[in-house]
Amino acid sequence: MAASPAYALIATDLDGTLLRGDDSVSERSLAALARVARAGARHLVVTGRPAPRVRPLLARLGCTGLAVCGQGAQVYDAGSGRLLWSVRLDRELAETALGKIEAEVGQVYAAVDQDGVDGLTLIEPGYLMPHPTLPAVRVDRRDDLWREPISKVLLRHAALSDDELAAIARAVVGSLATVTMSGPGTVELQPSGVTKATGLALAAERLGVGAQEALAFGDMPNDIPMFEWAGRGVAMAGAHPELKAVADEITLSNEDDGIAVVLERLFPTD
């Protein structure tokens, strides 16, 4: 079966998109991705999760190629188990940005993802993991967050909504870091200029695929740059309104196999 003439690369977010609420991937979605592979197209995971938190899932999916992790700060090769590209968030800039945010909104609770394929997720006292199934190490004080190189900072506020916190953070952080919102309870600071689009573009170049050949699926504002880069962007039914506003199509929810519905249409059975 020949590859779809329109899309040679299928880029999927994980949480709220490919994954169900229990972190599983449905049999229908797996079958649809297998159909894509038989057609000669590539599936590329593009996620906010850092590489260490993605490795077990890639193994379950049988992925041996590239994955874009850490909101675009990492391009990971699952076959060799190494990072092909990685950008660190300067820890002094991160501390400065955090101080500017707290000067506006009061106390926030922070966590960091350490750089590297074996990096840990560290959380300070008071921070609650938005994904309780993901491993994290609690530290005694904020200064402990900065003891090793990091790829991003995760923020939570006791009273502000994610939208409110993200908007204020963008206003005060400026060029110190890129502010993203990638899910409920997940506002993040990452290296300035780094987005899912920058990581996806690097991975696509390695695969010899152009932007117009890419089909992207997502559900949150951090997927907007990816949609703007790709030839077509498909938002899930439960996606954030900001993403739906720039999507070319809206499919069913992640619980209802929204990705599979689209892929089955674009890649007829062989």
C-alpha cells in the first residue's frame, strides 16, 4: 500500500490526545497507527513529558525511532536510547523568572525536569503532581531544584487558574523563558524560543519530511506552535479553546479514539 500522498508524518501529543485518562492506548488507536506504518508514513510522539518519563511508553508502543520530548527541548532516539538534541533551561534565568512571577501572584509551587535520559522530576514542598502516575522525587527546599541541569520548570498556584497563571507569567517573564500550558495544573517555563514546533521541525528534517507533509494531533495551548508548523492540525473534542481556534479539524475525544477516527479515514485499510 502506498503512503498517503498528503501526510508522511503523524505527530501526536500524548496526554489528552493519544493516551486515555489511565495512560493506556486503545487497541483501535494502536491498529490505526499500525495502518499508518504499513502505508509508509511515520508516527512521531511530540510531548511535554521529558524523555525519561516517555521511555516506558515508547517501549509499550513498540517505537524505535525518534520522539520529541520536554515541550520540544529534546529529540530522543528510542532505538539507541540517547538524546540526539537537547536544550537546557539556564537555572539562574529560571530562578529570576520564578521570582518575577511570585512578585506578581504571591507564592507558587515549583517542580523541575532534569536534563538527560535519566533525569529526575524534582518537586518542592507543596507541589502536587498533575499526573500522579509519573514518578517524582520530593526535595526539602527550592534550592535543591537547581542542583543539576534542567530542561524546564513546572508551576502551580493555589488560587489562580492555569490560564490566569500562564497569562501573568508570559507578561512578566518576557524573553527569560517560554511559558506554556500543557494540561490541567501544568504551566511550564522552558528555554526561550523552544516549542513543540522547534523540536518537531528538527525531527522532521532528520526524517526527510516537510511541514506540509505533517499531520498533528493535540489538545492544549502548547500544541499551537505544532499546529502552526504542520500542514494540518487536528484538535481533540476536549481540547482547550485556544487550540480549537487554530485547528483545521476537531475530532472525537481521546477516550473515544479521536486519532483513530481521522487516521482510518486518511489511510484506508489494505
